[in-house]
Amino acid sequence: METIKNYLDAMFRNLPQTEKVLRAKSELFQMMEDKYTELIREGKTENEAVGTIISEFGNLEDLSADLGIADVFKTTKEENINRRKIGFEEAAKYLEASKKAGILTGLGTLFCICCVIPPILADVFNKADSLGATGLFAFIGIGVVLFILSGIIMEDFKYLKNENCILDSVAADLITKQKHDYTSSYSVTLSIGILLCVLCCIPPIIFDNKGILEELSPVLLFVFIGVGVLLITLSNTIKTSYESLLNLGNKTLNKNGTSTPSAGKKGNTEYKNPTIQFIMDIFWPTVACIYLCVSFITGSWGVTWIIWPIAACLLAILRAAFKDEAVQK
């Protein structure tokens, strides 16, 4: 039955995943399953049964009327004629670029989170405050540069969002397999990242009242958080890149050239203007840096929490101001 499931997925891959289409897919699978059981009872081998089912139910165009999706099939077929076909080599380049961009974004976030380390070290070793401040802004500057480089790497693949594209059948099958193979790596990487963020409080606890180690423990705290966020960012970027490729067929373009998801699909908000997109991407990491810097410099942890609700209000204002630039992925 696994072969039949995979074949059915391939048949419906380029159709919009609406409730109507999913219901038709479920009905067709039930028909295939019943036929398979019948053929096996008649003494057919598994390969013979699968071959018969594919021969009988393999043409979705002929079955679309009976399944109630003739209109959807016709519309999608017409749209696909004008779509740009993406082969496996092209898709592989996109995946590689996404991985590099994910690493740069994660490192950028790491530097932003760890920007408070230079002031901490300057204080511990009695160095000039100006040296610590210089290190702080240097870390933030490196982080921003890495964010920009990440955006530049992905610039060559903007057409995937701005044009009607679709994976060819060979590429779709290979990408689906790669995504499946990546699932275990994703789970491990994400789990380690989350674990590091959770365990960030361990160094201050175990080095309590240990002299200079106690003073240096905040450094390890931020390193734990930074590396954890790096791993979380990287794992999610790679996972999202697979999903973006496999969902190309579920996107159409408006007359103004912006992309919108097919009916029944909701996506993430993105922005046509790359500068606005960059601002929104680094918004929360920047807020986190500001919060940590202000909290450590002032020591007023009981007050600085107000930064978070203020940031949430500011984000709502930005989204309202940039709503004309927003598109749904």
C-alpha cells in the first residue's frame, strides 16, 4: 500500500490542498484500497495488484469529474502550463543557499545575543568601560553584517516568490525524499538548540560563590543561549526551505505580480521591500539584545521587562504601517 500512497501523493501534488481536493484524495485512496484488497483476495501478487490499480485509477483527469474536482483540475492545469519548471539541480542550489543563509542568520543572532559578553569581561578583568562598549557594538555590527550577507545570498532566488514556479515531477520526488531523510536531523538539532536555551541557567547555578568563575558564568549563559538559537534557526531554515519548494504548486501570482497562497492555504507574512523584510526579520533578536544590555548595565531586572510589551506594541504599529507591502507566502 505504500507504493499506492506515494503514487496518490504524486497525482495530487500540484493541486491546491483545499478541503475539496483533500476530500477527493481521501475518496480515491479508499477506492484504491478496496480494489487492492479485492485483487489480493483473488490471488494477485502485490505487484500485479498495484499495477492494475495504477492502470485503472492512474489518470486523474479522467477521474476528476467523478471526484468532483474537474474545475480545480482544469484551472490548475492551465496555470501549470505558464509556470516556470524547477528542476532538481536548480532546487538543490536553492537548498544549499538556504542552508548557508540559515548559518549566517544564526551566527548573526549569536553575535547579537553575545554582544553583552565584552562588557562583562571588561568588568571582570577591570578593563576600561570603553573597551567593553566597543566590543558590544562590534558584536552587534558583525551580527548586522551577517544578516545582510544572508539576505544577499538569497537574492538570486527571489524569483521563486515573484514568479509562478513549480517543481518538475523528478525534482518533487527527490526533494520529498530528502525532506523525509532530514526529519531525524531536524529533530536532533532542534532538540539540542532548545536544550541549550533551557540549560543556560546551569553555569550561574553551579559556579555560585566560586570567585571569578561566578563572575564569568553570565558569559556561558549567553553562549548557551546564542548557540541554542543558532541551532534552532538553522534547523528551521532548512526545514522551511524544503517546504517552500514543495509548496510552489500551491501559490499563484496576482496581476500585480505578488504571490498569494491557493485557496484554503494560509502562509507567513512576507514583505516585497527587502529593507522592510530585513527590519522585520531582525526585530525580535534586536529587542532581545536591547533587553539584555539594558538589564545587565542597569541591574534593574524587575523593571526592564517593560521592554517586551513596548516592543509588541511597536511591532503592531510597524505591521500596520507596512501592510501595503505585505504578501502571504
